[in-house]
Amino acid sequence: MKEQLMEILEEIRPDVDFENEKQLITDSVLDSFDIVSLVGALNDEFDIDIQVGNLVPDNFNSIEGMMALIEKLQQED
Amino acid sequence: MEINILRQLERTAERFKDKNAYSDPEGSLSFGRLTELAKRLGSGLAEKLPPRSPAAVMTGRNIYTPAVFLGIVYAGCFYAPMDPAQPESRLKDILSVLMPQVLIADRENAETARRLGFEGELLIAEELFESDINEQRLSLIARSACADDPLYVIFTSGSTGKPKGVITSMMSLMTYIDAYQEVMGIGPEDVLGNQSPLDYIAAIRDIYLPVMTGASMFIIPKQYFMMPAELFRTMNEQRITAVGWSVSVFTIAVKLKAFKEARPEYLKKICFSGSVMPGATLRAWQDALPEAKFVNQYGPTECTASCTYHEIDHRVADDEEIPIGKPYRNYRVFLLNDDGTPTPQGEIGEICVAGPILALGYYNAPELSAKSFIQDPLNKAYNELIYKTGDHGRLREDGVLEFRGRKDRQIKHLGHRVELTEIDSAAMRIEGIEEACAMYLKEKELIFLFYTGTAAPKEIAVYLRGVLPGFMVPRKFERLDKMPKLPNGKISMQALKELMK
């Protein structure tokens, strides 16, 4: 899963070091446009449906947060 | 209408001394305290800077930034805000155009300011706020102020690769705020929700409407705009009633399905601007907030943020085009053909603007100013400057104006004005790039960069992040073996357009 996620993130923002950035939202590394692209891509790739309530900094600040969110949503299905 | 901002501020502060002027999640400034801080800063600054001089400002997204701006006005000077999050090279470009004697930074940004190698004096906002108020000096400065003194210089993307500083006078600002307030019906009971970065033109409404009307303004943290649940919760907590936001914010909220769980309950007055509002987005907002008033605003920084407005009077259809409407009070807006003749009703011409809201020109750029602000070709009788926007428009039979795109390669992206040529020239400075051409795919709000050479996309993205504001960095990089060309040797934009599909 991590590889697929990294591929998506690299495509959206090739300039960001996703392995080491842990405050992607809080430090405004990603902007709202990135989030819209990201949510769409994650929904498609992982067959999940990210809801507005899932859009909190903790879920998107780091790849760990994103993976936890994806897992959680996959289990809910 | 009062045209002196400081007199207006003092009048409002007298009426609403303890009412909040500005708030953010960390705290609030009452009108009384705001006036006091501005006077303190003005008194301190007046010791160092003669009236009618520029002061660069690099401060954070918080309630003290407007107090710094107003303090500079108390010193009889004008401010040029710089977003500390911008790349250093761009901040240096701004300083090289402005050549200010002083740069005011808050403690948080002082280190960034020092790194810029600024040759003038670096002043710390918090220290200036501690200065003693010198009423005598301030009133002398106030007495010699003129209505057309510059108020601010706001920098925007320039096609030559250097940012352009648009100079706006106090009179122009007050004319606009007065006209906007009339259209939106803003009063002391309103709470404005600020979205625009404070260094950006759209923020003038959020900063000066409270001064003009006694309304309060809340600065919404930037990251809330990607987290709609958080955004609406804050708006409801703060009881925000009126917003003037960039179209992209409305679009993003809809794309993130913001209305599924909540809505901003108190929001009644909504103005959007910055780019073309898609009918479907507006419709989604109308459905969520059927009682609210929606106003489309159009206009460039050079005409004090705006020219025209259009109040939406019905539920729009998904594919409906929203007109840009009629001129604000004290704005003269009309269409000209390329040969300087008037455009007949129903035909497409260039949108031109005149009136007391015209900018004083571009700072330290007399040639560019003379080219952009010209004598009205229809007026042979007396001096009258107009600004040619570079936008195309068409006048409907009922006098309502429609937007019909750009003449050149300037685009509006996420609410910001972007000269694609500025991206080209930045990309061409990369060693591994031979030719570069930036293109815009409007439907998807994506900036593409087509290039020839050996550079890898990652390398280009990293470099451009270091020299351009984030919103200007292309999201798609397409390496080509050969740039498509027209017979005259120019790049074929039409061919590139095909490649974006």
C-alpha cells in the first residue's frame, strides 16, 4: 500500500519529501488544491470514500496518517 | 463619504471602542486598542521615515498585521506587504523594485527578513508597538496628508519575470470600500471571515470594512480551507455573516463535499471573485444557503480590486455563465476596440476602466505605467487616464457586462493572477531546459509546463518552488523532443493545447 501511496503523492507533488515531512497540513506544505487531487486519487486507487469528516490534519499530515486512514476506511467497507 | 482612513478609524473607535475589530484563533484587537497600537507604531516610525515613503512589511497571518499597516499610514507613509512564505528570491525581487528605507517584520519573521540581505533598516513590529504616542507629530503629519497619497503597493505577477507593484491611493481605497459596502450591505453587526492572504489585494475588504463600518473581522487559518468540517465549525463558532472569498475556495469546498455534514449557519452575505465561478459550484452553495445573498465581483488590482459586481437573483443552472455585471459606484467601465474606437453593444471589446479608483501606476516602473495607464482615446478635451485590463467583455442589451476571456497569456489560477511568461522565463533559467512554455488547462485548474531538454520533472519542480510562489508552480511537466512551432518560429500554443487533453 505504501508504494502505491508514494506513487500518488510523487505524482501530485514531486518536490516534497514525503518520507520525512510529518506536518504536511499544519505547516502548509500541501495546499487545498493538492488535497482535492489527493482525495480523488486515494478514493480511486484504494476504492474508498473519504468523507468530509475524515479531512482533519492528523489524517493527512504524514504518510503514516494517510495509511491509517486508508486502512480504516477499507475495513469499514 | 470620509476619504481619510485615519479619521474614519478614530471615528469608528470612538463609537465602538471595546468592540473587536480583528480576531484570530490566538486573540482579538478592539477598535480602541487597534487605534492605540497604530498610533504607537506610527509615532515610532515617523522618527525614522519621512512621510510619503514606502515601508516593506513582513509579518504573519494575525491581527497585528493590519495594525502595522495602519501604523504606517499614521506615519504618513505607505506599506508594501510581503508574504514571508514566498521564496526568498521573490522577496528580494520585491525589495529591489521597492527600494524601501525600512522593512518592518514581526519577531517570528525577523530571521527570514535578515536572510534577504536587505540594505535598509530592519525594524521589529513588536518594538514599534511600544513607542510612545506623539500626538503633536501625528497631527502635523495628518494635516499635510492628501487624498491621493499612496496607501499601499501590492505586488502581482509581471510578464517580464519581475513582480509589478501596483500603487493605490487612500482615496481609491475608500471609494472602493464605500461602493462595496453599499452593494453588500455591511454594518457593525457583521462578522467578516477573512480568507485572503493579508498581503493580497482581496484582503483590503477584510481590513478596511471594519474601519469603515465597525464590523468585526476574523482571520481564518489557511489550513481550514482544506478541511471544510473545521472551517464550518469555526465559522459557526465565530458567527461569521459575510465573506469575500476567492472562487477557488468555493469550488474546493464543493469538491470535498463540505455540505454533507454541516453548513455555515450565520453566513448571509457572500461575494466571490478572482476567477470565473462555475455555475455548478454556485448552485451547490445556493442549495446549502438558500437565504444568502451571492455577488460576483470582477476587476483587477489596478482598479482597486474591482470594477463591476453582479448580484445573483435566481438559482443558477449547472452550466450557467455568471455575468460580471455593472460598475460599482464611482467606477466608469466601458469597452474599446483595438483601434481605440468604442465597441458597439453586443460585440466583444477590451474592458477599460476610469475613475478615482485607478491605481497611481506601477512603483518604480514609469515606462510600464505609461503603457498601461493611458489617455482615454475617446476624450480629446481634457486629461483622463484609463486602464486597459487586457480582459475581453461583451455588453448585454440590459447593460450587464459578460466576461469573455483574456487578450494575452495572463491567467487566473486559484484566485491569483499569473503571467504564464513569468513561469516560462523562470523555467528557462534551469540548465537542463532548452525551451519551456507554460500552459493552462482551465477545466482542471492545472498549469502544465512543456519543455525540451534533459531536466527531470522533480528537478524542475524543486527549482521552481524555490523561485516562484507555490500557486505558480506547474503541476504537470511534459518533456517533448521538439517544441511544436508555427511557420514564423513561435511556439504553437494551439498544438500544446491539444497535448493537454
